[in-house]
Amino acid sequence: IGLIKLSEPVKPAFDGQVYTINSACMPTKDIVNENDEDALFSGFGAVDAYAKIQSDVLRKTRITIMGHQKCMDQIKYDKVPENMCATENEHSICNGDSGSPLVQLDGNRAVVIAIAGGSDPDDKDLGLCSAGFLYFTRVSMFIDWISDTMKFVPPIHVDPAPPPTPTKEVKGVASHSHAIPHQMVLFANLVAFLITFVVYFNGQSNGAEQTNYEYYTSGGIKSGLGANTEQFTLNGKQITLFSGSLHYFRLPAQYWKDRLLKFRAAGLNTVQSYVAWNIHEDIPGQFDFETGFRNLREFLKAVKEADMFFWIRIGPYINAEWEFGGFPGWLLRDPNMKLHSNYKPYLNAVETYFKKVLALIDEFQFQKGGPIIALQFENEFRGIRSPEAQEYFDLMKNTIDKSGFKELLTNCDPFDSPAQAVKTIQKGCK
């Protein structure tokens, strides 16, 4: 199941005889059919198992949905409640129909109850054009997720779709009685199964567009990212973090905007990146946060311009399959150097680096109007298990606190269970 956010509502289109574009409704929560039922399937798939060309008109056929328990008893693969099983009547769905809608009528409402997934994997030669057993994804199982994702956008009333117009049967599967230009029908089908039943419009009741920042900062910024309940909150409002990694130092600066916009278009609202110490201080005491791909300040500006939040991971160790895990090579000029420790020259170098980074990112904190909602220090340390390790973590934590950084602090440690991690976590972190 996916969500597409439109810049404006889709308007129904009527050619005088049939609706070429119209809305379909979402099901009510947790609809599970106990008995076999008929449903209507439509798509642009091939008309037979061996056809090389997709249909250029929208076609439909009636299939029979199995009762849920019967489905679970007979299904060979993926026995999960999200699945819905069906069998063909006179015709089947075919290659190219994946993701298309399965619809039932509820009075004068067309309800999208499922989207096409596949067929019995044993039918390798036929692909989706199975002789019998078909798999669908049950939409009603995702109502909570759809509602949570759409929560900050007021509902928009859409008039229910009228009953379908009369159709005629054609060889292979049934088609609409009127030939409609391929591009128009393709869009109509897309509207039917993806947009009008899971779309949330890009506007408020007054028609104005609302960005992430407009929503999460409306009424003034009083708090940052919170993790004190089962659900993250940002400025007191629930938020689900859809995040991806984009390491700015691995990409030419001229590509940052393009990649961030693609992240946003994919539905992400957060991006995270390490800060690689060794590219910013390759000579002791000489920092470069301004040249090309090292320009962290410009990257942070680009993150906010893309309407995304930022989770910064400053190390000093980052791993990330990066040279020396992000440590500057000059640390090893000291023959007694002990990394990840309370060795005084190491602590001094870390403190100097932290102060430089923290001063740079201070203005970019969310609570100051910037994109940074969280900060991770150290990485994969495997817990604070000794007084020496505690001294090292205290140095990092105290340096962060003294800098005035107020956003959520996190650790990232590999453990077999959360319970083990909690025992060794740095105080003041989540």
C-alpha cells in the first residue's frame, strides 16, 4: 500500500455516457469476509498468458473472493492476515495487472477492498495469469496506517461514485463499452486504486499548502523531538519518522538538492547523516566545513529547503564503511594513542572536534527554527562497561550540554536485546 500526495483534488470526468475518471472509497476498518463473495477487478494487463503487449483499454472481470479462513487454510505461501485470496470465474488477471484494484459495490459506493499481488508461485509459466489461485493485499488492514499518515490533513469530502455503467464482455476479459483514450483510462485506473482511496491532498480546508515545518511549528516552537511515550512527538505533535541515509560527504554538493527532493518525493520526512571527522580536520587544528562537499552548513540549509528534518550523527567514530571509521589518520602519530578511551590526548582531540561541530550546527537546531531534531554521538560502542568508558562518554555528553544543544540525544549500540542496551546507555540519551 502506498500514498500519493496530490497538489490539488482530482475532479470526476463524465463524457456524457460514462465516468472516465471518478473516485473510489476506502473500506471500513478490519473488513474480513467470512464467506465467498464476488468482486470486480480492472486493469491494463495482458489479455492472455503469453501476450507481449499490454491492453490499451481498461478491462475488467468478475472474480470470487474466498472466505478468509478458507484462504488461510488453502494458501501455500505468506499466511498473513493482510492477504486475500480469490479464484477466477471465466477470466483471470494477468501480467501487468499487479497493483490494480479489486472493487465491491456498497450501495452506490465503489469500495476498493484490495490490490492485486500475485498468483500461486507454482504457476511459473503463467505468472499472474494463473488458472485459479490469486493473491491480493487487503486494504482494510492498513486503515490505521493510512489514517495516521493523513492525520494532519483535514478530510476532504468526495461524492460517492455512481453505480458502474453497463459493459459488454470481450474475449479474454471484459472491457468498458466505450473506447477511451489510453492515457485518460490509465489515469482513471490509477485514480481508482491508488489515489482516491489512499491519497491525502496537499491542501488544507482553505486550499493553502502545508509543509512539514508549517505543521510542526504552528503555534510556536515549544519543544523538539520527544521519545518519552510509545510515539515520537515533535513540538508536542505525534510524528512517525520516515528516514533515509544521505551522507553528504559521499556526494558532490551540486547533487544534494536533487537527492533530497527525491527522498521527499518518496515520502520520507527525515534524513540522517554521519559527520566524518577526517574530512573536516585532515590536519590537526585546521578545520574545513566550507569547501565543496564538506560544506555542512549548506547541506543543512538544503535539508530544510527540501521540507525535511535532520538526524545528525557526529561520531567521533562513525564506521559507515568509511576510511578509518571517520577518525583522522594523524591520531596514530601518537604511538600510545588509544581510541574510544579516556586517553587524555584522545579526549582533547575529540573535545576540540565536538566544539567545532556543535558551534556550527547550533543555529540549525529545530527549536531555533532549523532542521536538526536529534544528535547521535559515538557509534557501535557496545556499552559503557568500565570507569574509563564512562569518563569518555561523560566528556562527550558534557561538551554537548555546555554547547547549548537542546535536541534529542541518542546512542547507537549493537545488542541482542533492548534490555541489554538500557543497562549500558549514557544517561540523558534515548
